[in-house]
Amino acid sequence: MISDIITTATRIALGTENCLYVNDLSAVMNNTNTVDITVREFIKMVFAELGIEVEFSGRNEYEKGVIIDVDEDKIIQLGLCTDALKFGQIIVRVGGATSKSTAISQQSDVVILAGEELNWNSAFGWDEFIKKSLKTKNW
């Protein structure tokens, strides 16, 4: 699930995907030596690393994440597509996926062990983990 979130967020920034769909934004992600965060917080951090600020509104199945700001310099530096990103654009939703989106599923109220999924060294914090993951992916 973690690598799917990073991949889909990057594809949204590249303009090849429209939206990231998840089942539960409140699910807790943890690693033994880091602070637990929710899927919502992780998604915000991933997009922030890509130069995109996301704000969430709504509750439960009606919650969504929209673009509220972009760092154009960072987006250009990363080789991403500034034309694909619009203020107010919904890029995260709870629920089912459509043809140009990726559904990320996880069980509600289940702890997700990030370290097991990507062989993550738990000495790193979430920020460092996201940076390393984005650098090692081949987009």
C-alpha cells in the first residue's frame, strides 16, 4: 500500500493519473522507531515532497483531498507536469476507483507495518523514508 501511494501520487504529479483512492484515511501506519501517522498524514507528506499542498475536507466516505497550493519551482526541478495540477483539483478520494485512477485498499483500524513492505530501516523518519522512496523509483 505504501509504495502504491507514492507511485500514484507521482503519477498524478506527472499527469498520468487523476486521483488516488483509499478505503480509510484514518488507518494508522507505523514503524517500530517512528511516530505513528495516519494514511491521510502520509499522503499529505508524499504530495508535499512533490511540491503539492493537499488539504482534506469532509468526513468518512465523503472525505477528499484537494490541491490548495503548488511549489512550481520544485515541480519543475523534479521534472513533473505543472499543467496537470490545478488549484481545487480533487486528487484524493475515499472509495472506489475509476479508469484513470488507482485504488489503494487497506483494512480499517489495522496497523500497517511500513518497514515490512519496503524493507525500510526504522532509523529513518517518515520524511526521510518518502525522500528515499521517491529517489529510488523509476518514473
